[in-house]
Amino acid sequence: MPEGPEIRRVADRLGRQLVDKPLESVWFAFPELKGEGANLEGRRVMAVESWGKALLTYFDDDRVMYSHNQLYGVWKLHRAGQTPSTRRSLRVRLQASGHAASLYSASDVSLWPPEQIGQHPFLSRLGPDLLSHGVSADDIEERLTAPRFRQRALGGLLLDQGFYAGIGNYLRSEMLFFAGLAPQRRPMDLGPTQRSRLASVMRYVIQQAYREAGVTNHPAWIEREKRAGATRGRWRFAVFDRDGLACHACGDQVSRRMVTSRRLYYCPSCQSG
């Protein structure tokens, strides 16, 4: 399933196609939204933002469309009048300036006043988004020491969307590796320097994944892998999905374990603490 950086990149693509252009046509498959399409025609999209794995599309009539792709949803951008080749079911179509953005197979779409969007049942459970909400390293350090989170093992905490939204499985492994922390460590076990490093790493890794389309590895390690003929699946990550292979940093064998029923990859030597 896509993680925060991938959803943010989708928001960017939708924004480039739709923002500040009069909507020529709006169509919803959901019965409760059927009549809203005509009301939105002629309006403009003001912004498209991501919050975790949800997308928020803001219109200039003081409404925002919440959508969540869940497992099977996907946005497709195409020319108006052309239908993408897919067997998925069309749920939403927004058309502007001769182009269209079509949402397929998503089952959770609704319209909200902007001041009430935080009350959405899904969004109300989310923590801040590391990419969209201007989170600083100091903010992360403070949140790590909050009573709600400080006693949680980091291997589970980083996947808790109530902690920070948008961190998924590959980001969790990469963040813990670059911070040099074992997954069983808790925020309360860390000294100030370790907490500071973890906070900085969390911001850096997710921002790199956003900039580089999911790549989180160090450039020097990537080049070394490419020279050896490795595929993208081998050089994309530092530890994720690399069990049994040599750690880029120390040469020890990368290990895998299940933490919160999800695969977690780590280096026993680099993360021995």
C-alpha cells in the first residue's frame, strides 16, 4: 500500500492539473453526492493536500472533498473525452481545461466544510502529517516524550498513524536503521542526543522518499549497488526488503522480524543498542 510520500506525490499531480482552473464537469458515483456535481461545475479547485493516506481537495465554495484510496483506489489523469484502460469502477471525475482526473475503486469519498474536516472519523484519529503540516524536529522530540507515546516500542509506535500520519512499513525500517535504533527501544529509553537524531532522521527520510519517488538509500550506496548490476529493488532501500544481504554500512547480514504483524528489517550490528 502506498505510504505518505506516494500519496503526497499524487496530491501534487492532481494539483498541477486542477488548481485554479474552472471545473467544466464534476461527476460522482455515490448516491449521496450525485446532486453535488452540478453545484461544483464552474467552481475552482484551490488546493489538493495529503494527510497520511487521505487526499483533501479544496474547492472555492468553502467545501473540501475527502477521499481515501484504501487498498484498490487509484487516480488516473487523462484527456477529457478519453477513458483510461482499466477494469476498475469509476467513483469520481473532475474535468478542467480539457483534462480530467478520475478516481477509480475508492469507496470513501465525502464533502465537508473546511472547518469540520478534522472531525472526519478517519482524520480525527490521525496525528500530524510529516510532509503536509510543517512538523519540525523539535515537534517530533516533544511528541516522543508525551505520556501517550513515551513507553511504546519504536517498532510499533512508528506505524501508529495517531503518532504521525504517513509512516508505513518501508519508512519505519529505514528510519530506525538510519537512527541506529533497535525496534524494541522506547522513547523513554533514549537520551537527548538519540531523540534528537531520531527526530531529524524521521524528517529527512520521509522528505527524501517524497523527493525521490520512494528511494531512501544513501547515494554512495546506490552507486555501489548499480555498479554491481543490482536492480532498483536492491538499491532503493538501505535495509527494507534486504534480509540476508550485507548491510551497506557494516557488512553484517540484514535481518527480518515481524513487528505488529508487519515485516521489519534491521541490521543487528548498526542497531544493536
